[in-house]
Amino acid sequence: MITAKQFIKKVQFDPNEKEANYQLVYLNFNSEVYVELDEILSMDGNFMTVFQNSKRAEIPMHRIRKFLKNEEVVWERK
């Protein structure tokens, strides 16, 4: 299984894919937060920076739980 970071890079650099079709879901305390892949500003080490709801946020990669493509789960952390 590929890592969350590898999955993001695969989508970003695959000319047959569109980031706008994907969302990632991460755990923030006890709730799931949905982020569009095209809201990712950067990935450094084990963190990614996103711009969502007019705010910048740093998300640890280990908090990512799944990826959705057109609302269907395509990757999930086991």
C-alpha cells in the first residue's frame, strides 16, 4: 500500500487525474475534516499546509484517514 503522501503526489502529477475530483479526510480531535486536494499549498516532511476557509493550516500526514474520488473511497488507512 502506498502512503498518503505518495497518493497525493500520484494524483498531482498524473495528467489523467484532476485534483478537483479528490478530497482527503483527516482526523481533527474527534471529528473528520474534508479537504479538497487542490487546497494543498505544500508538503514538507510529515506535514502539509492547506488553505481552507480563508485560513492556513498545517496538518500532520499521520492524521489523514482516507481519500475520496467523486465521493467514493479510493484509499483508506488501515
